[in-house]
Amino acid sequence: AFHLKLVGNIPRHVFDQMRRSFRHKMTIDSEWVILHRLAALSGIKAINYHCCINSCIAYTDNYSHHLRCPFCHEPRYGAGGQARRNFSYLPIIPRLQAFFQSPEMIESLAYRKRYIHQPGVLRDVFDSQWYQTLCQTKVVVDGVERPHCFFAGKHDLAFTLAADGFLLFN
């Protein structure tokens, strides 16, 4: 049931309705119980942020003291004084640390370094022109060129971002 919630991007109120609708057939733990169980098992703690009920903003940084969304003007808090919507964020550093606790995951992460690119053949993201260009590009930090290229080390990781239509910049 929780997998369906994640894959189907089901809002909490719909998930709760599903739990109530099927309670005579099966026991489905609440989202709160599931998330706390996952946190206990993984050792990773979610950080919760208030966000606009319409997902316009997260109430962080410049918006942390706002009581209404500056875009849609919906109130931040409901009648009971609770945030109307929360966003749970899992910090990346503990997740990466957890990756390196598993021999199987370490082996999987080594795939990038072992992958052999064949010019003219596109089988993997590591065959992309952008990735191949980065592999030949020196790393620059604070305007200082370093002696190594991107992804030159066997422990270097390549990340990608899938934002599903979420705009990071105007």
C-alpha cells in the first residue's frame, strides 16, 4: 500500500481514505507509522518543512516567517494551528553514508568506473556526449583549475536530478 502511495503520488488524505476503506480486509499502517518505522530501521531522520497547501513554496529562508503564501495567498496554518501541508526531506549525506555500509551497493556504485564506452554506441547515460565531455574537463573550484578531470577517481559518483516539472529557477 505504501509503495502505491509513493509510485502513484497519492496525497495523504487519499491514502488515509484507502486505509479506512479496506480496514475490514487488511491492516494498513498509517503513513506516520510507516515513515517512523523506516526512519528507525535506516537511522535516517526526515526533516519536515511547512509548505504551501498548493505547493507554491516551502516556508524556509525568506519565507520562514510568512503566515500566508505570497503567491496564492492561502494560509500557512489550519484552524488548529497546524501547518496545512508538510514536506518531508531526507538529507543526502546520511543516505550516501548508508550506501557505503552495504557491499552490494558498493559494487553497484562501482558500475560507472567499470563501464566501457564505445564511441558511436549509446547504451547508457555514461555514453552521453555531456558525460564524455565532463570526463575530459578539468574540475574548477572557486576559479582554480584542479589537476584532475570530472569522474576520474574510482570512488567518484555521478548524480542526476529528476524534478518532475518542479522548477528550481525562474
